[in-house]
Amino acid sequence: MDFPVSHQQYNDHDGLRAVEYDENGIPRGGPAYYPGQQMAAPADADRYEGNFDARTGEPFPHLRRRADGIIGPALMFVNTDLQAATWRGSVLVLTPRGYPPPTVVLNDGTAPSLPFPSVHLDTYKMTSFYRIDIDVLLDVHREKKVEYRVNNTGPTYQFFVPAQTTPWRFCFWSCNGWSLSVSAEEKQKLGGDNVVWDDLLQKHNTMPFHVQVCGGDQLYSDKIWQSDIWKPWLSIKDKLVRRDAPFTAEMAAFADDFYFTHYVKCFFMSKFGDSMTTIPISTIVDDHDIWDGIGSYPDYLQNSTVFVQLKEYAFKYWRLYQAHTNQSLARQHGYFGNRGYGWLKNFGPYTAALGPDTRYERSLNQIIDPRTYDMIFERLNGLSPSVRHLVVFLGVPIVYPRLTYIEKTLSGIKSMGLTKLSFIANKKALVNIWGEPELSDDMNDHWTSSVHMEERKVFILRLQEFARIHNVRVTFVAGDVHCCGAGRFASMNPALPPERDYRFMPQIISSAIMNVPPPNMVIRAVHTSANTYELDQLTDEKMYRLFEVDVNGRSPPNNNTKLLARRNFSSYVEDLSNHSMIVNIHVQNENNQGTKAYPVTISALAPNNNFV
């Protein structure tokens, strides 16, 4: 047996007594036993059979957080129905295949609700996915604590909804995992997985967040390429032959199993999993949710049969775990795009949130399909007149220093026959497993990459026109780059205050909640190129000097005041007295205990904004 069983669990009838659980669903007297449990050594921990009984779908003890074998719950914020003054959300649970469909019962302090029924989304092997749609009527003046239970049994969970007339509070984070290259020593030096998570949850316990926006890389799926199953395909030297090589049944079975199991372990055996029981999520996708650099590779790779089919498996599980939907129900559940899965939500009457999908439709020369942009602005133009702020959540920053000189260096690597460039990579190989420059996908990922600059400009100009017509302040929030900072677009007229400038669009960068920050050399190189740039003849952009003082009270390394290479998350609170947005970037302290806050105030756009 691979785990201990206490003597108190044995009896004379069936060899094992029924398991007793505490109020949190954790087994007393040692790990749980249940009918059909696999008693031999478990299978590969990265495969389904290493985590679930293949005959019954019952989770093994290390996955159990409840006595009934249900995995979850995970809360998601769906939208606010402004007409009906109703908060709408959903709950995701995974159950053994033979279980009856689950229900959820709410109690908002008045009386328990009737059970909310579930919709079956999918099944993998012996595990079923269910979505339960829930709603809460918003009080006029009183914020509510809402308690809920799955099947009206087991632990009681809680979340919070604002009143119709009180401010919304939300947080943003990104990069919830480790790159494959990060060593155990580096993780330990940063304090492990949960320093920033512990701080976020402590702040939630003090002043609850109504939403957590997960800004991409909710997990790191790059490990999928470490399997030997890809070796025959990767060994094909001819690019066109490799492009057209089949995606085999064995590859499909491996992909199905990998993404299902990887999500279970990353989402439900972590502080993130704990947070999803009490802070509803809204997620956007970035590359590591799929795999590193997806969408930013040359066409022969991006359009290869293997890439195309594997991406579908990755998005299948992104939809299930992160969007609580499936391919056939996604549009019904509010996701839109020519082919992707963007969303637009009301964080109450005054703040709208846009989460474009910048991965599904991405190619080397395009981030978002032009038809999807038209869908975005059609929906933006239909927002309530009460909206004062539009927050656009992006995986990768849209205001960021130019990396042109690095792009040019990398573009010449293959033509020069180089596989190493020591002054950039410390003698590490610069060619990835596909034979492409290792950092080229990172460069092509950026909105400020030369191949995306025109698309970026058109997007900004359309948002300017939206802001002017509707008198709405546009703010960007982004992650990905493993550091934090703030910047802005603005009119070039220095006499024009932000309150009257519809071209003024601030950006918050908040990354990473877990992953390792970049080395100081990289931050210094980016910081050096952080100049003031012109978007067009009327608009310029720059980064702020937000970090004059580091968390330790000293000047930041090399006086890098625009970008700080420390782990972090950010929080946002509406100030209804003047409709400004109060932002704090919470940066991990040097002693790995708690965070230091760096505040930014984003003013609303005045009714008499500049029309020039």
C-alpha cells in the first residue's frame, strides 16, 4: 500500500471501517478509504489513473477535500443583470460518473434557496463535469455574505456580493505556476508557492473581493512537450513533412489525459483552488494555459496538424475548467469571437470589464481576428450609460518598452547558424525543440513587436473613439512579464489634465503571483528602452516611475523605477464619491512575508472631455 492506514480503521466485517471526516471534509485517522479504492501502487501521478480509481471515478485520498468524492467547487462570476439587479454566477464541480447530477443551495441571510440544478458539460473516463448556474438578488444598500453548499451536504462555503449602491472590489493576478527551468532552490529563495497567495487571501478575509480576474497562465502546461510521444514527430527534419504529419490516436489520448489531470492537480490541490471556493473567478487565456508561445510561431508550425489538433484539446479543458462551458454551449454562456472566447461583463453599474481572447485566433501576424474586433466594439457600444470605467484585461501588456533590438538579434540567429548566444542566455541554448529561436515567440507575443504595431495602433484608436463618444475611462490591466509597473497613453497636450483627456488610458502590469521574476539584467535592458513613444501625431505613451522606493526602503536595483521584478498581485476599488478607481499593486516583501502596496488612482473622464 502506498499510504498508511491507521489500525482504528479496521473492523471484523469488511476489513475497513467507514471513514469519518471533520467539518472540512478532511478524513480523520489517516487517509480515506472508499469502495473500489486501488490498493496497489498508484499509476503515474501525472495521469488519470494516478489520481482516480479507473473503475469508479472516485478520487484518491490526496485529491479529496470532501467526503463525498466531489472535486470542487469552483466559483465563477458570470455577469451583473443591471435591469434585474441580480448577480449571476456559476459553480463547477467534478463528480464520479455514476453520481446523480449535483445541486447547489444558497443562503444570503434571508432564507435558503431552492436547489439550483446542474448542466452536464462533459465526461472524461469516469469523471463528469457539471455547471450549476446561480443568482443572487442584490440588496439596495447592504452587501451580502452568501453561503452555499453542494448537494446541501458537506462544507459550507461563502462568497460576497456588493449592494446596488456600494463599490465593487476586485483583484487581478497572473502567472500562477513555475516555468520548467526554475530550480527548487529558486523556489525556496522566494518562499515557495504561496507567499503572495496567502497575502491575497488574508486581504480577502479582511475586506472581501467580489471577483478575482485571472490574467493568464493560470497553470503552466509546457510540460506536455516533455513526453516521449512527440519524439517521432519532432525528429522529422523537413518542415513541410512535419507540418503535414498526422496527429495520431495515441497523441490524442495522451493530450486528453494530460490536460484533464494537469488541471485537476493545479486547480484543486492549491491555494488557487481554495480561493475559487470563496472569490469568483473571471479568466482570460495566455500562452502557458495552452503551451509556451502558442500562436507566435511560424506558419509551418502553427498550422501543422499536430499543433492545430493539440490546441483543440488544450482549449477543450480551458473551456471546461476556466470558463465553465463547452464548445456547443460557449456562445450561449456569453463568450464571443469569430473563433475565440472573449467576454464582456458588468462589474456593477459603473465598471465594465472586457476580456478579449488573444490566443485562439493568434498567428505570427495577428493577435485578434478583425471580425472579433468588430464584435468587441458592437458590444461596447451597447453598454449601459451608467458605465464610467472600461477595464480591458490583456495577457500581455499593451504599453511596454520596445524590444526591437532583441527582435533583430534573434531574427539573425538561425541565419548565422548559432544555437547559443551567451551574453543573452548565459550559455543556454537559444534554439527550442522545434528548431526556432528560443526567445522569438516571447518577442512576437508582445503588442509592441514590430509585426503587431499596426494592429495595436488601430485597436487603441478605436478605443479612443469609444471613450470620447461614451465618456468612459479606458484602463488596461495585463500580466505575463513577471514584473509590475504602470504606464499610460495620453494626449500630447501637456495642459490637458487626465480628467478631460479621452486619450488618457492608464495601464497596470501585475505579474507574477507565483513564478520567478526575471533577472535584474533583463529588467535593466527593458528599463533602458522605456522611452516616451508616439502612437500617432496626437497620442504618446510612456511608463511611470512608480517604484522610487523598493519594498525594503532602498532604491530599486540599478534605479529601475519603472518596472519592479518582484512577485505581486493588484487590487481595484471603486470610489463612488468621484467615480475614480483606486488601484494598489501589492508587491512581495523581501523577507517573503506579506506585501507592500504601491497606489495608483485612476480618475473618471469628465463630461466635458476634450473633443480635439
